[in-house]
Amino acid sequence: MPKPDMNILLILTDDQRHDTIGALGNAYVHTPHMDSLVATGTSFERCHIMGGTVPAVCCPSRAMLHTGRDLFRVHEHGREVPDDHILIGEHLRAHGYATYGVGKWHNSRKACHRSFTGGGALYFGGMANHWKVDYNDFDSSGAYPEEERVRHEGMHSTDRCTEEAVRVLRDHNPEQPFFLSLNYLAPHDPRTMPERYVKRYENTLPPVPGNFLPAHPFDNGELRVRDEKLAGFPRTPEEIQQHLAEYYAMVDHLDEALGQVLAELDRTGMREDTLIIFSGDNGLAVGQHGLMGKQSCYDHSLRVPLIFNGPGVPRGKMRRQLCYLHDVFPTVCTALGFACPSSVTSRDMWSTVVHDTSHRSHIFAGYKDYSRSISRDDGWKLVVTTPNAIELHRQLFYIPDDPLEQFNLINDRDAPADLLADLQRELIETSIAEEDPWSFRQEFMNRVGVPRSTYVHPH
């Protein structure tokens, strides 16, 4: 049954890949609090973002999450949110919720002002030195002038955001339901954290991923973007192991911070009335496929953890249905019994959370003009990369047998008949349905022989 007075705690981390939680199969991280959310909630194994239209993928990703709109239906890559694109905080605020924002907000001050009635430690940039972040206190006028930013030098961003979230929960009047959007800056680089966390890995560095490569096998259009310059060329196993150790150490630090937030929920007695939603804004390669960043359509860049925990959520369940992170907005509306704004284009999956029903038949994703992918519920995935008007690269993966996307089956004679043609048609039709401005779409259709169909695949 819907609970219109249920609190919502939305926790979003920055660059946290889908496989960075112990309970979800990572034997190297130390994540007891995330593990607890998994053990007592419902997790989605195949949650994706829709990609990005700029190298700072987190900007459109966060805009998609907070507006419930698809990638090519957000405005200005998510940097601005038009008034007719209703935000989840704005919607809950209109339904009588106290709405709080804490941490990273990458989608304009005006959108922040529309979303929240309180909060603090707000950071309006994309990334920062974690020990020298310039925060704004909550400003009821919505101006957030730069000259009023406060630098908490010497305090890690994870600790500062946690401190503010705990304060919000402590001071909240429990007679009114709340929505708290807690947005961490970690584990985004620069990969720094209190020393005790990285010390855990000094003598036992994580192994290189199974799909490690010294270099990506072809030009994907972004081989020298900022993220890719974080490691040397060619990649070496030793350097990637060190990056992974620091990445996991940042996740460990986040997990301990999460424990403090959950403890405050318990202390205030609000835990049993709070739906907790935990996720990340995008994945990260960290050595996979010879890449470091998230500017691609590989699963390491598109997939994120997604955990629901709280009233009405089954305990200890894993869902394998395909879903998007921005499906969260309509899902929250259904969980609360509220109508969803007409500006939302994503799909409610509350029934999938509770009853394990089917959700999406496929996931479409894109990165700038360079890459498009279609992932089907049956496990087949096609990635098309067009770094320029001359090159065309196609990769066909069967994810159940090849979760690391190592084996390109594009020329495999044993692949099911008509599979490639079906996937190419689905990719084109979905691209058209999504109002995707991909400039190489017609060229791709011409080169692989996909006719322009009058049928438009539903998104």
C-alpha cells in the first residue's frame, strides 16, 4: 500500500561503479553498511544510466535522476532545468514535504532553489579537491552568491556532507515527512581519503580487472579526455592496481560515513518510516578496456548500484530486470501514492521492487556523438562507435557469458540468425524515438543496410 507520509532518503555517490559493494560480489572493498542495505533491502543488478552528452557525465545523469527525464530530453546537458521540467524535490515539496539538499548539486542554483526548503554544505561544481571544497550554506533566497562560499579546509568532503546530513536529521521535525537528497563528491578523483583507509590495501593491492588492456583497441573519440590522463599510456598493471586501491579506499570511507547517517536515522526513531534509495551517478573504467573514465557505453561506465531499503521493500532480494537510474522519480511517486508529473518520461518500477514484475525490454544509451548502445533483457548488447565520419566500430556482447565485455561476437557464425539485424534496427528505432541528435545515425544506417522504418520502438 502507498505511504504518503513516508520519508525519502536519496543517497547518491559520485563515480561509484555497480560492482563496488561487498555484498554485490566485490571481495576487496570493506562496505558493511552498504552490505546491510543489500541484506535488508532489494537491489537491482542491471541498473544503468543512459550515458552522457558531455565528458562530465554526472551533470546529465543527475539531471535525469532529479527530473525523471531521458538523456536527450534534459536541457543544456543538465546544466539548467527549465521551469516545466518538474524536479523530484520540487514535486515532494508541493505535497507537503520538508525537502533538504546536502552536498554536490550540479544542475544550477535555480533548480536547487526550486527543490529544497533546507539543507546545507551545498557544492555547485563538478569536482573539487576533497580537502578544500567551497560550500554554500542553504540560502532561502536561492541566490547562493560565490562570495558567500565557505571553505572547510582540512575536512574531507565525505565527512563534511555526512556532518551536515546528520544535522539535518537531528533538527528535522518528525511530524512532517522529509525528502533528503544527500549527494557525496566521492569516490570521484582526486582519489584522496583519510590515510587509514588506503592503508588497508598497502599489502594486498586489488588485482587488475579481467578485461584490463594497456590501451583501448580502437579510437573511441575520447582517448585523451581529462579522465583518461589520470594514468599513463600505455596502462600498466601496477598503476591500475594502485588506482583501484585508492578507489576502493574512497568507497570504504563512504561506507563508514553512511553508517553514521543510518545511525542518526535510528537514533531519531525515523528509520522505520524512511525509504532509503542508494545509488551512484555513473560508473568508471579504472583500467577496464584500457580506459580510466566513464565516457563510453561499456557496462563499467553505464551500470550503477541501486538499492531500495525500507517500508514495503522486500528484504534480501536481487532484481535482474533492466532499469534506468532515472526510473527512481516515478517509482517514488508510486510508493507514496502521488501522481507523477507529466514532464517525467521514465518508468515507474515500484511493482518490480515489490513483486519482481517485468520492467524494460531494453536499455538504450549514448555518449556524445561517439557511441550508442542497445542492451536487451535477453542479455545481448550492441555497441556502435563512430569517432568520426570514416570509422565505424561494432561490438556484440552476450553479457551473461561475458560480463566484462571481452569477446566481440560481431563476426561469430554461431550467433543467432538475424540477431545483429534486429539489434541494429532496435538501436536505430530507439534513437529516433528518443529524439537523439546523433549525427552519424543516417551514415550508420547506410553502411550496415538498416532501412528507415516507420515503426518507432517505444522508449
